[in-house]
Amino acid sequence: MALETKSEAKSHGGIQGVYTHQSEACHCPMTFAVFVPPHKDGQKLPVLWYLSGLTCTHANVMEKGEYRRAAVDHGVIIVCPDTSPRGEGVADEPGNWKLGCGAGFYVDATEAPWAPHYSMYSYVTEELPALIAANFPADMARQSVFGHSMGGHGALICALKNPGRYKSCSAFAPIASPMTADWSKPALAAYLGSDEKSWRGHDAVALIKDGARLPELLVDQGTADSFLNDGLRPWLLEDACKAAGIPLTLRMQEGYDHSYYFISSFMADHIGWHAERLMR
Amino acid sequence: MALETKSEAKSHGGIQGVYTHQSEACHCPMTFAVFVPPHKDGQKLPVLWYLSGLTCTHANVMEKGEYRRAAVDHGVIIVCPDTSPRGEGVADEPGNWKLGCGAGFYVDATEAPWAPHYSMYSYVTEELPALIAANFPADMARQSVFGHSMGGHGALICALKNPGRYKSCSAFAPIASPMTADWSKPALAAYLGSDEKSWRGHDAVALIKDGARLPELLVDQGTADSFLNDGLRPWLLEDACKAAGIPLTLRMQEGYDHSYYFISSFMADHIGWHAERLMR
């Protein structure tokens, strides 16, 4: 599991790095960002996974997410994967920002032409964690996950499908139910085939209805988010959590949109919330 | 002085806006960013000017500077101008990042082909302040200025040339003496002509030697900054301040480079430092 360092810069007392490796899950080189706060020699820090939204790479949240101050305050490593495989030979639909590169949806594709490379679920839950464990001062017994939009969906399904793996899960403006949103349905159909039954295993609302559980959940959603009513629909998550008895804190944030100006506003809040649960 | 709103987004409780206007100083449309923290109706807030470095627009620090949290904490408006005129008919040397677009050096050019548009000194000290005063809840009696690299130089000369205008001045990795750095000398020659005497009015070290004074000065400089020895040379500023009796706090920040990872690490520090002086 060789790792190539693309860049490392000191920031807020820690190291913001960008790394690439040849992914076995995605069969292509993959790039990701890791921020390691200052720590004692030999000390291992908890790991907070941040999954990004449509069109993003690892770089967007690294540059605009404003997570480093809070990560240092709480002593938490932040890992930011890419949102899809990329590069030569990787299937794509240029011009369609909801499918292909930048739109992996954190599923393992089963259908042509996507299946050979689009295994983002395995990548973020299996391959990359092993790489992080081997190469960074990470205490893998203490992991949490959060994300934005498509990455909020990713965080939810990663946590719902792996009970006990993550100490906590939160999301900024997540796609609550990608299998029922016009916005994301075509991607699930492309990656997973036309049988909607196979989609249920990658849809937070369906997973909860089918019995998956989380100890609790924190979601921030801007009221001025232009994707609120079509793509995101947090009320579906609210209904499902209520029916399942999952304590959901859904904060409708007045006047906020879908951008990093929204994410960064509540980033420190979320990191602090996760840190509490990671340190228990 | 008509202002066009390009975008406004709520962030950290305030409004991050981007605006354009037809500049009289630069004879072209100019774009700038303003962050206004939450405030009471009718309340006027102090204004902190952030001048950016080579190759930047208003957008770089707006996206990567991490200034909004601290601006809200201290109730300070942050204004981020562009670094040069741009667009059709504006002279440029594409491929040369140290001259022309993105490299206005905060001077009023006197030479062809630059003179018609490159009046960034007048723009940031006269035209834009008037526009800010007319369009934002700004208390123009309380202004401070800071900046990075070329914008650190800009902040220094704006403060040195306008005693009493700014309550305080600080810089991240400023170009201490552009007229003696190989890095920036060609730009001053292009904008101001070959007579080095005319350069002295736009060089912090020369201005101090020639009698300009500041009440005090805060400078952060990364020790791993690849431009430290050629372009920046803070020791020249240190010597000049010492000789002139200007209290300079020069903090050599171990391991930091020239990037926004460095700037953002000390952004809250600088804003807090300015806020103290703006509130006196």
C-alpha cells in the first residue's frame, strides 16, 4: 500500500497533506487529503471522515471547509477522500455532473460501464481506512463520519451499514433518499441497475425503514438551499428517524444555501460534536 | 457609484458578498468581496482591508482565508479588493505572473501601456473606500489594513503614506522592499519608469527611511516560505523599523510556507489584533 505525498503544508500547527495511491477498489490512482493535528510522538488520534458532494474532489473542503482550527482544538485527524475514480479509462459522462466523475455516490457499481472503477463504498469503508491506519497516527477504534450533500448521503449509509464502526455520524444538507430523488435516481440506476430493490441498500431512508439503526444523528440544513425540495428533502429522514426511534437533531439554518459558506459556518460545531463522542 | 451584486451568501451569521462596479480609477469593471458580520439596524462597523498577493483575485482569500469566524467574533467588516484591473483593453503580460493582471502592486502606474488602467493605489485608498462608505454599514473613521505578500507590501505603503487613516496595519509575509527585490523590481520599473527615485514612494523600507512612521506593526512570516530570501526579506523591514523606532512584532513562524494554509493559521490572530486597535 504505497503512498505518494503530493504536498504537505503546515497549517494551524498541524500538517495538511495530499496523497495519492493506486487504488485496488477503484483500479486507478486516487487522491485524498489528510489533516493531522499536532500530537505527541507515538500518540494516536481519532479519525473523522469527511465525504464531499457532487462535483467536488478532496480539494474543495480542504480549501474552503475551515476544519483545521477545530480539528486542532479537539485533536482529531480529518480525512477527505475524492468523490469518484478519475482518469484514463475511467467511464464518465462529461457534462453530466450527477453521474460519473465527481459523482460516485459512495456505492459499488455493478453495471457496465461503471463497475470496473466505481467502487467508492468499498474504497471509503475498507481500502482507504486500511491505508490511513498504516500511514498515519490514527486510532482506528475511534472513527466518525460526516459529509455534505452527496457526501452527507455517503456518511449516512456508511454509518447505517456498519453498526459500531463509527462513533458518530452527522451531515450538512444530505441527500436523504437518493433513490427517490429525481436528482440522484438516474445515477443509482446507472451504477446499480434498474431493479430498485438493489438501491435500498444505498439509501439512508430505506436502510432505516429496513431496520438499520444509529445511536443518534446531527443534520444541518440551510433554508435557502436551492436543492432543498428536490434533491435533499430532510423531512424524509426526519420521518424515518421518528418511526425508528433514532434521535435526530435536524437544525434548519435560516438563510443558508448549499455552498461551503454554509458548511464552513457549522464545521466547528460538527467537529466538536463528533469529538465529544470520539473521546467517550 | 452604482454597485452590482454578483453574489451574496450567508456565512457564520453574516453576509459574504461579491460586487462589481465600473471603476473610475482603473477605467474598467472591478470586482471585490465584502463580508458584513451580523449587526443591529443602523449600527456601523469598523472596516478591515485585506490586500491580496500576486496572482490572486478577491476570491482567493474569500474562499481560503478563514476570516469570517473572527470577523463575526469581533464585529469587523472585511473588504477584499482585486489585485489589478482586468479585462478587455487592459494591458497585460500573459505568462508573466509578476506584472500586469494579478500584479498591480498597489501603485498608480505612470508609464505606457500601464497608466490608463493600473491605478490600484488610488483604487484601494480612495475610490473603493468611498464606495464602501456609501453602500455598507461601515464606520470609515475606524479602518485598518492588512495583506499578504504583494498585498502585505500594499498594506504597509497604504498605512505609511496615509498617517492616521488606518488604526493599525499588519502583514503576512509582506514584500518588505519591492524596489530592491529582483522579484518585484521589474514591475516597479514597468509601472513607474526607470527613475528609482519614483519607486521610493511605493516601498515600505524606503518610505520609513524617508521619514514615514507607523505607531506599530505586526508581521507573521513562515520560515519555510520559498520566497523568504529573494522576494520578501522581512529583516529589511526589521532594520528600518528599528532605526526609525517603529515597534515591530515580527514573528518567524516555524515551518510555515507562503500559502493560504499559512495565512489562515494566523488570520484570527491578526483580526483580533486589529479589532483591539479599532475598538480603542
